[in-house]
Amino acid sequence: KLSKPIMIYGDDARGIISSREFQTFDMAQKYRDLSERTELNFDAVIALMDRLPTFLNGENHKKNRKEMAKVYSASRPNQEKNVDAVLKEMRCMLEQLEGELDIIQEIGKPLWEAVNSAIMGNTIIDSGLILDLPDLFYPNFSIRRRKALNDRLMAELNKISPLAKEETLNKISVLVLGARPLMHSIALSIYKIATKNIGQNLTSIKFSRSYADSSLRYVDRIATEDMTINSNCLKSGSRTRCVSFDESYSEQDNTKYIFGSGRHLCLGRPIADYIWKKLIALLSDIDKIVVPVTLTLAQQEPFLMVDKSLIELKKPVVKN
């Protein structure tokens, strides 16, 4: 059972995230422990977790982050090409639409699928599995469902030649880390902008230069020695929850640190920035009135998830 984390905010949180006196949470080891305790096979999940830089330290972090960077770099031109194609179709849809729009389904998901397709290339993996795998990070996820995801992943990997498995796991690793933050941050951001500009024409809204909201609000770190942080007494092995994005922060700080910093800077930042820049350029060119309708959220650690995010687009009233 995980200990209750100590919440850390602001500069203290950012300092801990970049400090070598704290380590990331070893998710692979937790699954090894779970496998030993239950005598269930979690080999596929462990192989995945052993590759995710988010849960690695030292040389392993450096090595695997480099491998992830290669995956991103190799597919970057196709990522942008696919995103542009999706946005072109999206423009036609938005120009014709008069009524409700589900942001997560009609904007976030198609853009995510464009990136997913470019990164996977000729490698065929169930895209639904990619979207489900982040459930493995959720502390309250049942053992039965963890095992089911492990078996689904193993089945997909068994379809691939042994020589291609390493490359495939690297691709999956990149996508697992980016799927939910991208899709749900898009939905949260557009809905927040709509809420701040109720009844305004999209062409007159001043969109934020980066995402206005984030699905990933914090990261956990483990203290490697006894210390005190802002009157919090931390024992070696204590878990801290470093809040990276919060409504109490300035817009400048949220924008600056939304992708992390230093050696833990999000590898997907270039394509995420590309998508946001292109998306707001598109929205700014749509002559429609925007009205927020409903936003339904689900807290599934470590993500703030969007169940439904509806806005309404209306034709502007023409005054005689």
C-alpha cells in the first residue's frame, strides 16, 4: 500500500522535481512486487514500465529517454503532416457545424490519433490498448484489470517478430506517456477558454499562447534522505506530490512549467506546441459564437480526465 504523499507547491515543487536528492517512483518494481505477491505474470507490463523515463533514474533514465527521443525525431515530419490533414478536415466540420461539439471526441481524439498513426508507422497495435495502458499508473486500479491489460499487451507483442519487439515497446512507451495529457489538456484548455469568453465570437478571442489547462497536474518523487522542505519533515523514502500546474499559480508559471523542466522536460513538447499553435489559428478563423455547455471530469491519478466536454457553436447574429 502506498503511503499518503506530502503535497508540495510552487518553487519547492519545481526544485524537488529537478533535484537529484529525490528519485522518481519505481513503477516497474511495484509490478515485480505485485507479481511476486500474487504469483501472477506481469512480464509485459514490467517490460513497458522499465522503459518509461518518467519512472526511471540515473543512467537508465538517460538511456531510455534518448531512445524515446529517437522515436519522436524519426516520426516528427509525419506527425506534423498527419496533424495538418486532420485540422484540414476539422476546419470543414467546424465551418458547417451549428450546435454542440464534444471537444474530447471531435478535436482531442482525432489529433491524438494523427500523432499515434505517425509514431507507430507500419507497426500495427490496437490503438484502444494504447489509450487504456495509462490505467496501469492508477493506484486504485484492481489487480484483475491490471492483469487483463498485461495480457492484452502480451498478446499484441506476441504478434510481432522478436527483432521488432524492442522498437515496438519504445513506440508504445512514447505513446503511453503522451496519450492522456495531449487529448485531455486540449479539451480542458478549449473549455476553459470558452468559459472565459461566453458568447464571444471565436475570431475575437485572444487565445493563450500555450495550453490554458493541463490534464497532468503533479508528479511524485521519493526522498533519498531525511530533510526538511518548507517546514515539511521528510524521511528517506517519503513520497512527495509535486504540483506542477495549479489554479493558484500565475498564468506565466503554468505556461512555463506545463511541460516540466530540465532532464524531465516532456519529450512530446514540440508536437504538442505545434498542435496548439495550429489549432488556435484554426479556431481564430471560425466565425462562430462559442458557449460552454458542460464539462464532466474524472480524477484518475495522475491525470485529470475529461468524460465529456461540450461547447455550442452558433452563427453570429447579423445586424441590419
